[in-house]
Amino acid sequence: MDDEFKRRIEQLENRVALLERNLELIAAGQRRTSLRSLWRRPPIWTFEQYPPRLLNQKAFRAAPAVPANASRIAVVTPSYNHVQYLGATIESIVSQNYPNLFYHVQDGASIDGTLDLLKSLGDGISWTSAPDQGQSSAINLGFAGADCEIMAYLNSDDMLLPGTLAYVADYFMSHPDSDVVYGHRVFVDRDGLDVGRAVLPPHDGKALQYADYIPQETMFWRKRVWDRIGPIDESFHYAMDWDFILRAQAAGFKFVRLPRFLACFRIHDAQKTASTYAVGVREMGILRRRVLGFDPTQMQIRRAIAPYLAKQLAYHYAYKLRLLRY
């Protein structure tokens, strides 16, 4: 990213800061009930925001050139019976042609044709198909012994956007004090059609203690984070990423929200986010009690994250009105 582009982004984000002071202006011409509806279900967690449309991947900014000494990136995909989406996930990674990549699919002995897909790829990627103890276990198995400087995992129904690996590597190289990065996300439906966007404001450590707003599929971290706080906690089956994030934040590692769309989060009926929500509620309660020292009520959670959601709403409309471009 050149200096002029950085300056332009800073200017635009300063304009957004002004918009945050008066959200009524952003919603001008809309009914008051509409604003209340947005507050109850903010865009960051509203998946289907408009009718499905083709995802124009060329509309996203080109990635920087990859230097000869590019950082070694390790990406793991945990998978189980997701053959209908896994091919697109794999393609989104290998098509980036990142020169210093370790990519591994850790499959939990799927019975839906996944093994045939993986075999058809030949030596194109690393993969294993064997029983495991769930998603957290698969991620840890996939990273075992990985020689890398940067790490990430991408679920078997999500996709990276073009240029993400080069962009992340370039950012880490030019910002040695940054430890964990993430970016904006695109929501896609089961057919891979674009149905929504989540444009995030800068990182807010306080709000993160009450709610996990970081799009996991966009998150990358330095291996020194993993080495210090340990691997994914396999006692978590839903909120394992939030647990990892909170442990990294508690250890003092620096988080940065990058000004770029990095990945696509797929919405479909069988996704874990929907099917195991009861487990998620329990695990999120455990994490809040651990971090906060008490069990907050829903009202306390809403109040704590309200400033962050107000900023997110401002960024959402600034992007929608083309005041911000990513």
C-alpha cells in the first residue's frame, strides 16, 4: 500500500468518525422503526442484506507484489462432509499463487465424497483424512509441525478473496509490531452468490470482551502468538476462535483491523454456526465469566458493545454511500 493511498484511507476514516457523532443523518429519510431494526440486528451480523448477485472478485483492490523473501504462511482447513463447498475453499487458496505457502486440509474421515475430491488434487495440496475429536482437534492436527511465520485457518465452506495472502504478508512485513490482523468480510449464500457485506471499524478491545465481532475467516496471526498462548482449546467446539482471540488479547498481542475485504463467509442451512448455537451460548458464557469475572446480562452486553456497533453502523453506511472504498 503506497503512502498516498494510506493518506486517503486515513482521510476517509476521519470523515467516518464525524458521521459517528450523528447517526440520524446517516439514516435520513428512513423511518424511525427502520433505525431501531438496524440497532436490534446490526449489519455486522445481518447476513442477507440484498438479493443474491454474482460476486465480482475483480472489484476488489489488486494485491501488492510478493517479495522474494515472502513470509511463510500456513493455512489449515478443517473439514467434515463438506464436499459441496470444499472445492471452492481449496481453489480460493491455491489460486492465489502465493509462493511460500503451506496449505493442509485436515478431514475428519468424511463419507460424502471428500476423499475422492482430495485424491483428485494429486500433489497440489497436503491433506489427511482420519477420525478426529472435532473442529478444534482438526485445526491443531493440521498445524502440528508446520514451519511458518504466519498462521490462519479457513473453514471448509468459506473462501479467501483474491490477493489476501500477499496483502497480509506485505502488511506483516511492513508492520513488525502487529501480531493479529483481520479485515472486512463478504457474506455469500450456498451457491456462492454475494448477499451482504460486513465493514468493520478499527479494533476495540473492550467490546471484544463482551462479543466476538472478528470475522474468523479473515484472521491471520504470527506464529509467536501460537507459541506463547498455545493451540486451539479443544474443549471448545463453537467459540474456539473467540477463546483464542481473548487469550491473545490478554497476553498483550496487538490486533489490527485491516482496510480490505479479505474473505467470504458462506451462509447455508448446515453450517455449524446455526446448528450448534445452544452449545455456543454455553461456551460464550464461559468465556465472558472468565474474562469479565461475572456473568453479564443481555442488557449489560448490549450497553458494553453499543459504542462499537454505532461505529460499525457508521462504517456500513459510509461504505454503502461510497464515502469509504475498500
